[in-house]
Amino acid sequence: MEFLVEKVGMSRTIGNPSIPVTLLRVLNAKVCEIKSCGQAIVAYPKGKVTNKSIVGQQKKYNLSKEFNRFATISVSNTEVGDLDMSSLDSAKRLKATFKTKGRGFSGAMKRWNFQGGPAAHGSRFHRRLGSIGNREWPGRVQPGKKMAGHYGNEQVTTQADVVSFDKDSNVLVVKGSVAGYNGAYGKIKIVK
């Protein structure tokens, strides 16, 4: 069973010892269409952006203008309507899938945690990568060489224990950290 969530932020529990937790708000989702193998198309609210294709989907599924995003997730519902959240009450462990923060084009020290060179005595080799090739053979840079480049903005799945779930505000409290920035949208899957 999967749910769409928004990362609210991090906090901690009060007690001895204090536990770092992540707050996830479970989105109000409506099941629009049941597909094969327990998959379903669900609609959920995200911002106010609409276009003709979204308006067409809203008309097709008789949705209000609030529901303007669509996703495919696995559900236990067998009929169209509101997403059943009763399984979150008894959930003990889950998998959270989010995109990590994008950090753009980064150097090798930041991206791969390279050590770098000496900082003083005129070394002139501080944060550079250094030699990357071989000798005459093979005479090229090997594929997969750790170099500077695009860092972050990749999908990461982490497992976490559920601390509590508040039905009134649909906030799920999860032990530890979850990838992504505050306000990021992702999926959670209950692990049995």
C-alpha cells in the first residue's frame, strides 16, 4: 500500500533520550481509476497550476479544481473514491521515496568526498581532481571515473520506523531523516 506525502520538516521527540523525527503530511488523494495488479491512478492537490490536459483529466474523472496532479500508486482500494488511510494507524515501518536536494554542477571534493591537496606552502593543488588518465594504453579516461559533474536530484528510498500518525491533521511522524527539501513531494510504502 502506497501513499503520496509532503515533507513538512524535521523535529524531535521530547523525552530521554530525544529522537530526531521527520514530519510527513499524507496528501488527500482520490482514486480515479483502478488498473490491473493493484495499481491505481490517483489525483492529489499540488499548487494552482493547471493546463488543458489537467482540465481534461478533471472532467474525465469528475474532480474539483483542487485536484490538479495525477500519479500511479499501488493501493488496496477496490473502488473509485477517497484513498483508505486506515492502514497507517497500525503501520510500524515504511519505505520513503523522495528526490534528494539538487546541488547543480559540483566539484569532485564535494561530489565524491575527495580529500584534496595541501592547503599551504605554495602547493597550488588545493581542490583540483588531479590526474585522471592512464599511460599510452588505453590512452583514454576509463568509464565511471569519479569526476566533477551533476550532483543530487536523484531518487532515494530509505526505510524508517513510524513513531505516530495523527488522523486529524494527516501527519505521519517518522524516526530519523528522509531525503529531500522541506515541501518536497514523495511516496511512502508500508513494510510489513
